[in-house]
Amino acid sequence: MTAPLTPPNCDLTDFAFMPLDVSRLFSSSFHARATDGEWRAGVTLWAKSWHQVPAASLPNDDVELARLAEFGRDVRAWRKVREGALRGWVLADDGLLYHPVVAEKALEAWLEKLAQRLSSGAGNAKRWGSAFD
């Protein structure tokens, strides 16, 4: 197994926008090999993982994955596309699945979010003449 690819408190639920590297996607083995159903489910899971906490993660549970991939309660249909849809995802030590590319983009967004918080906090402290930690 591997260490989680994003910190446990990496929360991007307030980020409506998720970057998509179009060139990287269309030159990937996922794009080349996935069936239509696998592709749709895979991209849906990328998007849904953006708003999981930690960001870029998914539960390692077929019932939950079927729901997240928009298969509803049809776990049997989910299992038919599971392998292709989860191409590239890795199981981490915390029991969650992570996608390295989504995690890379999530970490970039998370760092921007933290930098903005620091900047805002420092500005507010200066404005109000208080200490900022």
C-alpha cells in the first residue's frame, strides 16, 4: 500500500471548479482502453472525488462507489465497469482509493486555499491591530 496522496483535512468542498488537464486525459491509457461505460464512470468518480474529504479520495466499497459513479443501487452493473473505471486509482494505507492526477490537482488547489487563508488572516490582523498566528 501507499501513503494517502492528500492530507486528511484536504477539503475542497467549497471549490466548485475542478481543473481537467484535457491533453493529459486524451493521451492517457485510460482514454485509450476504457469502454464507454468505464469512461463515463471513471470521469464521474474523478469529479466526485474532488468533493470527498480528503479530496481526490474515494471509499473502497462497491456499494458506495456504485452510488458515486451514478449507478444508484445497481452494484452488479457497477462491478462490470469497476476495473476500467478505477484504472490508475491506488489503495492507500488509510483504506481509501486515490487518483494520482486528481490528487496532484487537489494539492495545488489546497495550497492556494491555504495561502489565501494566510493572506486574509494577516490582512485582517493588520487591519484590526491584533496578532495573527
